Amino acid sequence: MMVTVIGRGHSGTRAMSHTLSASGVFMGEPLNGSGDLLPPEDMYEACRVLAPYVKWKGGLEWDFSQLHTMPIPEIFQRLIRSYLRVVLESPAKHKGWKIPETTLVYPWIVRMFPDIKYIFWIRNPRDCIIGAHLTDDLADFGISYPRTNDVRLRRAISWKYQYDLVRATPKAENWIEVRFEDFVLRQEETLRRLEAFLGIRLAKIPVRQDAVDRWRQDDGINYFDFFEPALREYGYESPSAQLRPA
């Protein structure tokens, strides 16, 4: 069994990586404290190879369609296989990897590895944009977007881009979506779902309930109107819903 975890940085993917490692899944080596496979440079460069094939339509709209049909460049495949070398060469029965930047190249990852298991990790975007992450500025990975000096807006745009990219990509055959909040607040139930999906027993790791809804204690702007579809889809509290008449 081979598995990867996708999801924007600060979506809580480290919890899944740590769970898999604690359950005997080889997640590569070395790993950092977030459970990311290191070194990451080849993955970062692979993101930059893919970026020019995404067409920015202006505003917060991108056309990802070319990614699903064009030949995957050989340089991209070499970079990914180089990044994943220790995982791909491992004789471990159960193995995988996690790094948030996998989300930026998901359309080609799923074409390269159509038979592996994909865990799409979701967290309330209002919590996702509170802290800084390497993918906050999409331009660092060659992606065009409406540039802004507003740090929170920049993070929010990065979140939307990655959400849209995943949504625009045909789902992998082996696909599951997991909310971080469910993993924290209903861990045993969520682990049972994941066990059925992965076909292995999973260890229970310590979790902190105060990691949920941190936006409630946040003093900055953490809500943008373009979060609304995802908030509705995944059952998160929506300010606009509170304003709608009953």
C-alpha cells in the first residue's frame, strides 16, 4: 500500500503523517517535525515546472484543463522520482509521503501514480490562513495571481487556488476526504474510516482540541467571501449564513 496526504499548509496534515508513521507506514527519511519528507527542493522545482501550464484568467480564476491531457514533461517526472527516491525504493509493505506542496502538483501526481491512496486533508480556511506558510505567495512557485501586500489576503488566495486546483482535477480512484476538525474531535470514528480506506490498523496519537476554531481568538481578518463555497461544502460556520433571513 502506498499513500500520500494532500492539503494546503497549516491544514493539519502533520497529524496524518504522524499517525501513519506511528502505525508502521514508512513515510520516508529524513522527516521534519511536520512529518514532511526532506529534502524538499526537487518537489519545489517540480511545482515551478507545472505552473506555466496553468492559465490565469484574471481575478481569482485559473484554467487547469491543460494539466489533465498534456504529456507530463520528463523533467517533472525526474524531479518527482528524485524527491521520492527513498520511498519508491523502500521495500516496506506500507509506505507513503507527505509535504503540502504535493497539492500544487496534484494533477500530475495522480496521473503518475493513479493507483495509490490519496488522503485529502481539509481544515477550516479561517484557521489555515492565521499562520505563515511557504506557499503563501504563489509567485514563489511560478503561479500568476492578483498580487497584494495584504498578507492575510495573499494567504487566502493561495488557499483558494489550491482548493480550486484539487476540485478541478478528476478524483483519484482511491480517494478519501478528512476534516482536521473531525480528526481532533472525533478521532476514533475518523480513524475507523481511515482504517477501512487504507486497509491497516492505525495508531491513536495525542491531539489538542484547542487547535480547532483558532480563528475565534484571532484578532486579524480571517474571512473572505470566496471562502463561502468551501465553508458550505464542508459544514463550517459561515458569517454570510448568519446574515441570511430564516
